[in-house]
Amino acid sequence: MRPAHTDTAPAGRAMRIAHRLHGLGPLAGLIVLCIAGTLLNRDFATVDNMMNVLTRTSFIGIIAVGMTFVIISGGIDLSVGSMAALIAGIMIWLMNALAAAHGLAPLTIVLIGIASAFVLGGVFGCAHGLLITKGRIEPFIVTLGTLGIFRAVLTWLADGGALTLDNNLSDLYGPVYYASLFGVPVPIWVFLVVAAGGALILNRTAFGRHVQAIGSNEQVSRYAAIRVDTVKIVTYVLLGICVGVATVLYVPRLGSATPTTGLLWELEAIAAVVVGGTALKGGEGRVVGTVIGAILLSVIANILNLTSIISVYLNAAVQGVVIIVVAFLQRGRR
């Protein structure tokens, strides 16, 4: 009689191979899209266009890294776009107020504004985590509510118009978005650092393992003495800080915040996560996949803009279709 492990070993190897091939899906899709884009428009493969695509990706990509932790843990956040808009508005309002006081150096004011974005992101994320874990409210409901609250507060602060950063501060703050290091724009470097840090935390720390365990089976995680509520709160705090980082990079781009700032960012961030292979039901996902997913979606939008295959106004519709298709393909996967 053969030992049982001799029957299960080939099956286990087959499952591991299948899992690896599944993980290569987003990368293969990105490669195919890049080849198609090059064939459709010769401007697609230029260095300038690639830098523009990656810079555009950096805002959503940074937020998507934080969203990866939330979705793997079994949660969701629909408010990140509105959160970014409110953080941008408060940053600009605060920096303008400090500049009008004439008591601080412009560089100090800019640094205070940047620090306020990180703090606000962490506070908003913590509020989400507490309402979800201690208030026992579904993440969908909590973040749907704060989506409206954040954007309404920004509209009130801007009096229905725009909050515009002081010109002197804008000139000093501009390099955060427009400067380059070794020929690569600063937002791309920040995106790479955030992604590398997220991958390290998810794959090489006990916290990352706990996030995946909670998403796989929350009740079993509680029996295993994992501090489920604390881990969930931290995932939302991480997402909030990522939103703050993305906002810091975004504000100098236009130097203003309006009620439409960050519109549909939540759709793009969630799409990047699910296209990258993270299971919407939680328990499984990779930051590297999220990065590829974010780039892939930006490449799709870029190809549509360059080729005019469909109207640019339908980009959000394309992303919505992508989310639905990927969710359909993920049926039953956990």
C-alpha cells in the first residue's frame, strides 16, 4: 500500500504551479497591452509617454497599495477619493492661513501642510477602523457614509468653488510633483518606495500574515489569538496614510482643490487591486500584483486617449467593466 503523501504530492505541485501561473496573468496582460499600444500608435512607446503614464499611475497606485491590505483583510473603502479631496482642501486652507499670518517661513509652512496630510489620513482611517470594528458596522456602509461627508465638508470649505494655494507657496511646493531624480519624476520614486514597503509588510511580517489570516477566516483567527480588531484598524490607518501620501503628491500638480478633486479614485484603486489578483472576498493578494494592475489600467486609458478607439469620457466605464469581469472570474475563489 503506497503512503498517502505520494498521491497528494503531485496534486500539491500542480496547485502551486497553477497559482503561480494565475499570478502571472496581470503581467502577461500588461505586456500584451504594451505591444498593442505600440502597434496602434508610435507615440505610445516613447520615454516621455511612459513617464507620463507612470506618473499618472503613482497617485492611484499608492492608494491601491493601502487598499490591498484592506481588501485582503475582508474590508473595503469607498471613500478614498473624497478623503483625498478633503485632505487636499484642508492642506491648502491651512497653508494659506499660516502664510497670511506672516509668522513662519514658507518652507516651514509647506512642511506643516505635508505633515497635516499624513495626520489627517491616519485619523480618517482610524475613524473608519473604529466604526467598523467597535461599532460593528459594515465597511461598505461606513465608507459610503464618509464618502458623502468628506466631499460635502470640502464643498463647504470651498464655498462651492475652489481652494487655491498661495502663489509663493505653490512655487516652493511645485518640485514635489514636477521635479525628477535621475530622470524619473518624484511621484514615481515615491510610488516605488510605498509599494516596496507594502510588499515587505505583507509578505515578511507577522502583521501581514495576520491580515491574510483574517481575510481567509476571521472566526478562526480569533480562536488563534490574533487581535482581529486591532489588525483591521491598522489596515484602515495604513490606507488613510497612503491617501495622505498620494494627496501630498497631487496638490502641487494643480495647486487647488475643488468638489470634483479625487472623483472616482476609489473606483480606480479598487480596480487596480482586483485586476492585480487580490480576491474580493479577502484572504489572498499581492502588492506586486496591485502595482501591475494599477499600471495596466493606466496603460488602457493611455491607449484609449492616443488612439481614440472610444471616447475618453468612457474610461471610467471601461474600469467598471474590468471590475465586474474580474469579480465574475473570481467566483468561489478565496
